[in-house]
Amino acid sequence: MSRAAGPESPDPGPLGSGACTRIPEVPLNLLNLLLLIAIFVVALLLLIRPPERITAIAVAGLAALLAVSLAVLGGLDRAWGVLAVTAVLATGAWVRFSQDQEDVVRAGGRPTRRQPLRVQRTAKPTLTNKHPSTTQTGFDLRFQDYDVLDRIGVGGMGSVYRARRKNDNRIVALKVPQEKYLADAKFVKRFYREAEVLKRFSHASIVRVYDYKAQGAEHYIAMEFLDGESLEAVLEERQMSFSESVQVIRTLSDALRHIHAQNVVHRDIKPANVMLLRGAFVDGKLREGGVKLMDFGIAVGKVLTRLTMTGARVGTPIYMAPEQAKGNRVDARSDVYSLGLLAYEMVSGQTAFKGSYEAVVHQQVFESPKPPRQIRLEVPGKLNDLILSMIEKDPASRPTLDEVIARIDAGVLSDEQFEDPMALAISLQEKRGALRLLDLSGKLRVSLRDIQGPGALPSVPNALCSDPDGNLYLSMLEYRQGKSGALIRKLGPDGTELLSFGAYGLGEDELLQPISIAVQDDRVYVLDAEAFHVVVFSSDGSFVRRFGGRGPGQGRFEAPKLLAAAPAGDIHVLDSGSREVQRFTPEGQYISRYAFRQDRNSDTLRPLDGLGVDVHGAVYIVDGAASKLRKIEADGTPGLTFPLDTLVGEPNDAPWLLQVTPEGQIYAVRRGGQVLRTYNSVGDLLTSADMYAPVQAVALLPRPHASGPAPALDGGHGNGTPLRPGAHTLTTLN
């Protein structure tokens, strides 16, 4: 009898061979918690860095705990991997524990602590002990004639020891080469040839060599032991006076002259190779033998000989002569150069060149350092000139040591009296010497005012002009420092402030942004770039009038830049916005203008970048489009034209500051630039002098109180000498 088909009920009986085993679900939250705890503990161990044995045991225990938890909660199948890791870690911990037990047994039952391994990328330099202690006697050095007391210096190829000579108890300095170099026959030959050369010297300022030996295991040079400090250490501790510096330079010059007479060139003049002995100066005078020139070859940390390695670039790059840096032949003039750089550092307080080895070598060959007097304004001019002559790039231009000594003996500490009838006043972006006087050759002669310290100016002057009495007028942007004092100052010939006027503000007699200034008769004209006016004051600072205004057209300005006053009474204003130079009467009435067209057939005007005038009435205008200085004669006809190029790094959007002497010599510098060019009356470039700081303003300054007649200068201004009015309202030049 058949049965109807229907859904089968599950069999609650035992599972057959074809059934699937169901594994219980693992509580994931608990496992995650265990993993987080394990990670936390491992991170904590890495942070506190316990001994290796504790770390190994802790990590192995954590792995075992994690494996057991997986086996209990998730089954043995999930725990096999962690169990294997636990076995490896447990074995490592057991091995580490066994090693520690062996160390304890070897140490006689006392546990020993292993020192961690320290990795050092470069070896630390070993410094000479300035005050050696007799406790440094643990050296396995034995010499037949000397007892070694301690080591006082160490270098890459040798060491220096303080020792006592047995036959007379004289304390000497033993220079001993490292043993690994003694197998080099050439090295040993050069080493002892140096000793032979040094024994020939007999000079109070050259370190003495007593004897040397190269027999068996004994290799040394016995030299004079010097009780003092290296010049390098002295310069790091204090600034030497000019008198001390000059005496040291003179003494070293005499010592070098002595070794040059023996046909020897030192090649490594530097502060570390000059020793200043204890008590070298007595009542400010350098005693004989108070300075010693040393290290003629076995300089600490340097190649052991520099006397016989011809053609090699040996020496310290900061004090290396250009010919030496290029690997060329060196001679006595190379030592003069290095001595000059040493003198530079002594008087200025800093080295002439800085940077990496390659950078310094490049500077030695191609660049001239900032003059010492530009760094330290107190440096006497004669001393500054001597040092600069010693570090000339061309060896033929350097003085001989005889000339150096003669110039020092003639006196370099007293400065020449500046009595020139005409000077060039210049303001620089410097805290010290912000306002200076140069002679007409561009040489720094006088520092008038600073912008720090007692009696300092509140800011760097941004415009200068002068009057026939030798007074100097200057404008400043003092309000930018949160102050509201007078923006115009009048200084006497000695830099003393005589008058201040022109407060900051919106009033009729106040200023916003003075950028150029000029003096004509008893009137002071100030160009205010923000107010677009020329503000006129009397010589006592009282307000007189103002003229100009913002906008296009005659007698108004769009972007005024420069101002100049002519001896005939006219006022000239360069307006870069309208691209023209406008001419006004002293009362501010418009007269005429100068401008340059782009070409003969165009009404477009060329940009103008500079303004200057001379006492003959000619006007000098910088053509910005052609980068040329164009001269317009007093009768309005075109005159001299010559290029006026902007150097790399100079601001292209700043005006040229021009000054023309009565003889026609032209000075030109970009505002914000550092190079002052000097041209003769026909446009030939005479000099390019680095001012070593951004120039803000220049002005010719007559000095009627100096000896000699002062050149005629009828009107003063900030950016050019006086000009007679031209005859044309528009001058066009190609």
C-alpha cells in the first residue's frame, strides 16, 4: 500500500557520515579586547625599554595567553598559528635567560649589565685640553730620552704629547705620527724632512724644534712646549683691540718673512696655527716671543706635511689663497693673502668667507669679501686699506711682507682726516651707519648716524638733500614704526640734529609719505607720494604752501617719484604715472615738461625711471624702455646717451637715484640696490662700488668747513644737482 508524498521531518537521531559539524560562534568582542590589551602591553614595553630578558618573557607570555584564549573560545583549529608563534618566542626567551645565567657564572656570581650598542655616523673630534691634567698618563709610549706626561692634542695622522726630557727635565711637545702610517716610506720621509726644515729656523715667533728621531720603534719630533691658547680660542672668547691685532699681524709678518728667506712657504696660516702665550701682552704691548707661529706640517687634524706637496690643494679653505684653491703654484704671496684673511677676522670679528668647502673655494676665487670697515665701522681706514690690499685676488697686486711691516710701522691705527670739500651722503638699510659719508671715489669715510642706540634715528632716511652750508636734510617714514614724530630732520655737518618738522597727518602742513626732498634758497620742498602734493616749508620748518594734486593734466600728478630743485628757482618733479618730468616755479605754477615718445610717429610716452641735473642746467633722465641715461642740454637739445643696465637682483620697479658733480661725474644707483656706479662726463663707467646694503637715498654734500674751496652748488635736492629751465615743453628722443 503506497503512501502519499509529503515534506520530510528532520531526523532528530544521531548524525550520519554525511552530516556537517557546526562550530560554536566565537565571542568577537572578547577576542578584540584581548588583542587590544596585547598590543597595548607590547607598545608599553617598547616605550619603557626594559631589559631584553623581561621583554622576551613578557611577549612570550602574552602570545601564550592569546593562544589559550583562542583555543578555549574559538577552537583548537584557530589557535595553531598563535601557538606556533608562542613556541618560537618562548624558545627565544629561554635562550636569552640561559645566556644571562652564563654571564653571571663568568662574572663570579655577580650579574653584569650589557651596554647598549650606540651607532655614531661621524666620529666626534677630539679636542685639545686647554689645561692638561697629569692624570692622562695611561699611554703605552716609551722613549729613550723622554718621559710622556699626557696627551695635549690629537689629529687624523698624529698626536701631540707633553713630555719631559730626561737629561735636563725640559718640558717639550712631542709630535708622534700614528703607527699605521709608518709603513709608508714617503710619509716618513716628508715627516722628518719637515723637522729638518724647522730646525733651520731661528726666530722668537716661530715654534722651536729641539730634535727628532726615527729609529726602531721611536718616531717623534720634539718641539717647544707652548703655555697659552691658540688665536682661534682667543677670538672665540673676546674681540681683540685694534692695537693688539696690529701687533700680532706685524709679528707674524716678520716671522713669515724669516721662513720665506729659507725658501719655505707655510701654506696654512690660520688662527688655530697661531699660539698666543700666557702673558703675551704687558701693559698693552706684545712682548717678544708672545706670539708663536706653528704647525708647518703636522697640524692637528690636517695633512702632516704641507712643505713638500707641490701642486696639492692643502690648507684650510677659509684662509686659502685663490691660486692655492685652484691648485696652482703657491709662493710667499699666498701666505700674505692668508695672513690678510687672518687680520680680517681679527679686526672685524668674523671670517671673510662662509659656507661649505666648495662654496668657500668658489668665493676665494671669484668673490671679494665685504670690507672690514663695512662690518665694524670703528676699523681705521688705513688698517682697512692694508687688509684689503693683502687679500687682492691677483698675487701681483698684494704688498710684500716688507711693505706690510713698513705700513704698520708708519701707523695704521690713526685714520686720515676727511677734509674733502665735497662728499656723497648715502643712507643704507643698516642698523649701524644708516647714514654715511663717502668720498667721491666711493670710499666710506664717516658714519654720521645709526638707527639703534643713544641718539639714533627712528628709521632709515628714504630721501636726502643738502644746502650750501653743508647741512643735510632727510625724510623718514617714522610713522610706520607706530610713532608720530616729525618726518623731516635737519642735521648739521657733524650729524647733530638742528631741526625737525613735518608731522605725520592729513593737515595742510602735515605729511603722509615723503619720498623726495629738495632745498632751494630758504625753502624746503617735500614730495608727498600719498597726498600727490609738493609741500613747501621755510628753512625754520614753518609751513609755506603746497601745490600739485592727484589726477592727469598740467600741474597734477598720477604717480610722483622724484623731486629736484634748480639754481634758477625752478622745481622739477618726475611723474612715472604720466611718464613726464614737470617743471614748476618756486611758487608751484606749471611751466613745461620733458618726455620721450616711443618713436617719431607715436604719441605713446616711454616710462621714466630716474632724474638728475647738473650745475650747467642740463637734465639727466633715465629712459626705462631703452635702459639708457639721456641728457638734455640746457637749451633743450639732445645730448649724451649711454646704457644704464639693471644688475641681477636689483629692483626693476624702483627709481634710479642720480647725482652729478660740477665736473660732470655721474653717480647712479637703483633705490634698494647695492651697487653704486660712477661714470665720467662722456658716459664711460669708471667704478662699480658695492655698498653691501640696500641704498635708500644719495645726495652730494658740500663741506664748506673742510679745507679747500668747495665746488659751487647753488641748490640742493635728493636726486640730482641744479638745473636751469629748458626751452621746450616737450623733448622727444629716440
